Amino acid sequence: MYRQAAESFRPRAEIRQLNLACFIDGRVPPWVSLDGERFRQVLTNLVGNALKFSGEEGHVTVTATTENGNVVVSVTDTGPGIAPEHLAQVFNPYWQARQTARLGAGLGLAIAKGIVEAHGGRIWATSAPAAGSTFAFSLPPLAAPPAETEETAETAANKDATARS
């Protein structure tokens, strides 16, 4: 789940000549208390911002680890960084640093925060001017994979194979 979500950004990174790396600790549980679609939405906001603000030939790294029993996913970039006085505001709706080119509506991080917190997690950012930024979130793991609501991946693959024959 983690690697697939992060790797989906590779074409976008390559277009911008950015290096995208993904590191998943082998001890990370495969499921967190967040459905796959919401997980991708949070990661899309964080990786999308990292790609947007990293300069040409920059680096974006997605990491998944465990800490205190929770899954921690972080996205680190080599962008311009965020001034300390602005860091506390980055999750506020519509807030954008004045020096940015207004590259969005300013809602992505607020939405990501709402999703993560609604699922019992937390989200935070660390940064310094000219030193890049790290946006991270933690979520409790699930003891078992979530129940499939539609059909399992195996059933879908079988249907697809049948349709092609």
C-alpha cells in the first residue's frame, strides 16, 4: 500500500527532473486505520506539495516507519523550506506563504490534517528556510486487513482475465 501510493508519483517527478525515493521499514504493518482512498488523498497532498516546491533536480523522499506502535509516514523535500514563523500556519485552510507563487487553493494540507485527525492520527511539519521540509503523519495500525466492500483484488483479476479471453 505505501510503496504503491508513493510510486504513483514517479512519472510526475520524472517530468520535473526530480528524484523520488521510497523507503519502507520492513516492520511497518500493511494496514493503518485509514481506508486506502483516504490514505492516497493524504499522501497525494503531501507528495504533490513536495514535488511542486522542490526545484529542478531536487529530491523527494517518502518513508514509512513505526514509532510507539504507530505507523509514521513522512515526505521530505529539498525545496526552499518554510520560515519558523509560518510553520504553525501551514495546516490552516487557505493559508499560503506570501513568497510562494500561489500554486494552489491552500486547502490540501488542511484536508490532509482533517483526514488524519479524524482517524485517530496526527500530522506535523518540520522545516527551515533553504533546508527543505518534512511533512509527516502517524496513524494507529490495524490488527487485520480491512474487509473488502466491493470485491477482492483476486476476484477482480479473475474477472479481468475472463473478459480478455
